[in-house]
Amino acid sequence: MSVGNAIVAGIIYALTEMLGLSGSGHLAVVNTLFDMHLTEIHLLFKAFTELAVMIAVILVYRKDIALIIRDTAGLTGFSNRTRKRGERYPEARLLFMLVMGTLPLLIMLPFRRDYFRLWDSTSFVGVMFVFNGAVLYVCERLLPGKKGLGRMRIPDALIIGICQAVAVIPGLSRLALTVTAGEADGFQKSFAIRFAMLLTIPAMFGASILSLADAAVAGIETANMAVYLAGAGAALVTAFLTVYGFRRLVHRRGYSGLAYYSLVIGVLTIILTLIF
């Protein structure tokens, strides 16, 4: 893997992952087209890019995370602030819901090897792109919800979490599925996006840890460390800018453009697979 390939792959992954277009699916197609062996030789690159995207989301939502830490510390008593009678800690509740939403990912752990095999089937990835586009199209047609954090229940978090777990399949976007699930469940668009974005943090952290473990077993290729860091740096900057862009794009123009792109890229992927 050259520095140029690493930077391009990092940008593609971060851009598509944070636009609800499946970073893993696009990386799978790039992996096949350029024979980059991302699931074999360059597992460390995969781990670094996942960490980079996670850090970017943390930076964008740093104020939200600070509120979560503050409220959780206040609720548990690990705070110098005097707790007032009847005081509520909504962000601590949000943390609990995020934990509930992350639990379904544990169901997918036994199927990790099967998930990696799907990378080699670009036709399958193409079909998933089309399905992802259909999900975004449905999300665009949903009526605006009115529910916020205060009306979120454990089943709501679990449903969104199950959608995130399903989205480990390349071609499906965790952001597209979780935001759609949240809006379909009656939540406000802004809250659905916020919850989905925050939910990516533990998911990305877990994925990067597993990728690091796989890299350690396969043998870490230290000679390419500078190349991996260049790709991760590109992914970090791209993801940071794209998160802001996604929120503005969705609020101003909706999901239709993203839906059409996903549908078109899916059909093209299938056609190219059949031809070549």
C-alpha cells in the first residue's frame, strides 16, 4: 500500500461512513478494484481509520460528551457540585440509552469471520448499496417526529442498536439505518442524528480494538506504519468535516440526494461485477 492509496482509502472511508453511505462497503469495492488486501495485510490500517473516525465524532460532539460526563458524575455522586432535591440528569439517561443501543453489537461477534468474507463479493455489496439507498429514501419520506430524549425507552434504544448491528454488513450504513430507525420511531430528526452519531463512538472503538487484535494475530506490519498514519490522518480530517456537512445537508436538503447516490452506486457495482 502506497501513501497515496492510504490517503485515498482513508478519505473514501470517512466521507462515505459519515454521510450514511457505508464506509465499509466503499472500502470493500476499493479493496477489490485496487487489490489492497485490507482485510489481510493491512488490518492495522483498518484499525487506525476506525479510530480516526471515532476521534472525529468525539471532537464534533465534545460538548455533548462533556454534558454526559457532568450529569453522570452528578448522578453517581462523583462530583463536587451539590445535588439538589428533584434535580434531573438527562444526559446520564442518554448514556444509559447509548449503552443499551450498543449491546446488540455483541450478537454479531460470533459472525465476524462471515462478515469479512462478504468483502470479497462485490455483487453482494452492490445489492446492499441499493438496499441502503432504499432505507434513505424511506427516511426522507417519514413524517417529522416529536419525541426527544425524555420519551426514549429501552426498547427504542435496542431497536436502533439492532439496526446498527445489522449495518456491520458491507454496503449498509450504520448511520443510515440508525437515523431511519430513530425517525421511524417518532423521534425528532435532530435527536435521531445526535443519538446515531454518539452511538458510533463505542461501535467504532470496539471495531478498532477487534481490528487491532486481528492485526496482532496476523503479525503487525510496522514497515507500513507511516503509510497507515497518513491514511488515518486523512480519515480524521475528512470525518470531522463530513459530520458537520451531513447535519447541514440533511436539515437543508434531506436524504434524497444520498439515497439516489446509494442506489446508483449499487447498480453500477452490480453491473461492473457482472462485466468484469
